[in-house]
Amino acid sequence: MIVYVASSNPGKLRDFRSAADAFPGISIEPLPGLADIPAPAEDAPDFEGNARAKAMYYSKFAPGAWVVADDSGLEVDALDGRPGVRSARFSQDVGGVESGDGLDADNNLALTLAMIEQTDRTARYRCVLALAVDGRVEMVTHGKLEGEVLTDPEGAGGFGYDPLFYAPELGCTMAQAGLEDRMRVSHRGRALASLLRQWRAC
């Protein structure tokens, strides 16, 4: 059985496929023709709203197929939950931040600067997945991972804010953890495992 993912992000696809390894017979593949499909607006105020909207939208381009879409990001308590749904665009929202090493590095720099004077560094990764077929959302699952934001990045693995996100369950940053350990505790892995368990039981 195939579940198509409405994302071309290689990090997300790798994470999803790793989490699906525990479910024999289920294959995770990128949505065919995704590069040629105009992206929908992601203007909902929360992760679930965006995940639902994307799943409904993209599933219409693959009639009869199961399509999963996610919305995920980092919530920092000292920043009142930001960057939240704007995690992928935080440096753009802040403005004036350019690392010269790409968007992930820009976002990490923006977060580091925003946290300079903060003593409360608690944060969490949050992910919401929506599974849809023919424009109808059939299932929604949630996953989260508690942690804290470091003052300096550590590790070269993962993507996004992983070098700054220390996970107590791992004893290291997400960027320092191996793929198997990362998926064992990650917000994305937990959300997908919950979705696949429920989907397979249907």
C-alpha cells in the first residue's frame, strides 16, 4: 500500500520513510508530479489548519490515492510560541538576517539572535499530519518532542532547527543523533507512527 507525501523536502521524506519501516507493506512515496503543482496558501493560524488544507488540496491531484500532508515547526516558550507555523520563514519575518549558508542557517541564526537575552529556553517540536483521499481528510494525528534551544548549534545531521534543539530523551541535539534514534523520538516520527497504526487498523 502506498501513501503519497505532499512534500519534496528531502529531510521530511527521509524521516517519513524511516518511520514507516516499522510498518511492513506500507510504502512512502512523494506525490507524483508535485513539482508541477502550484503550492497552496499556508495561511491557517495553526499547524492542523495548514495540514488539513494541504492534504485536501494535494489529494485532488491523485484521484483515489492516499495523500498525507504535514505542518510542523518549533514552538519556543520565551518567544510566545514563535516561530510556530512560521518556522520555515522565521528569518524572513525577522528581517535583516543572512548567514550566507541557506534558509535553514538563516533561520537558526535568527533564532539564536532572538534568544540572546532569554533564560527560559524550553521549546518543543510539533507536527500535525492529515491524511486525505479525493479532497476529504480522513485522519489527523499529532506528535511533539519537548526540549530546549541551545546558545550554539551542535551537530551536522538532520535539518531545520535540529542543530539548536537539544532533546533530553536523546541526551544530544537532534542534529547529533543518528536517523534511527531521531525518528524514535521525533515529533514527525511519532505523528506518522500514530497515523499508520490507525490507518492499518481501518
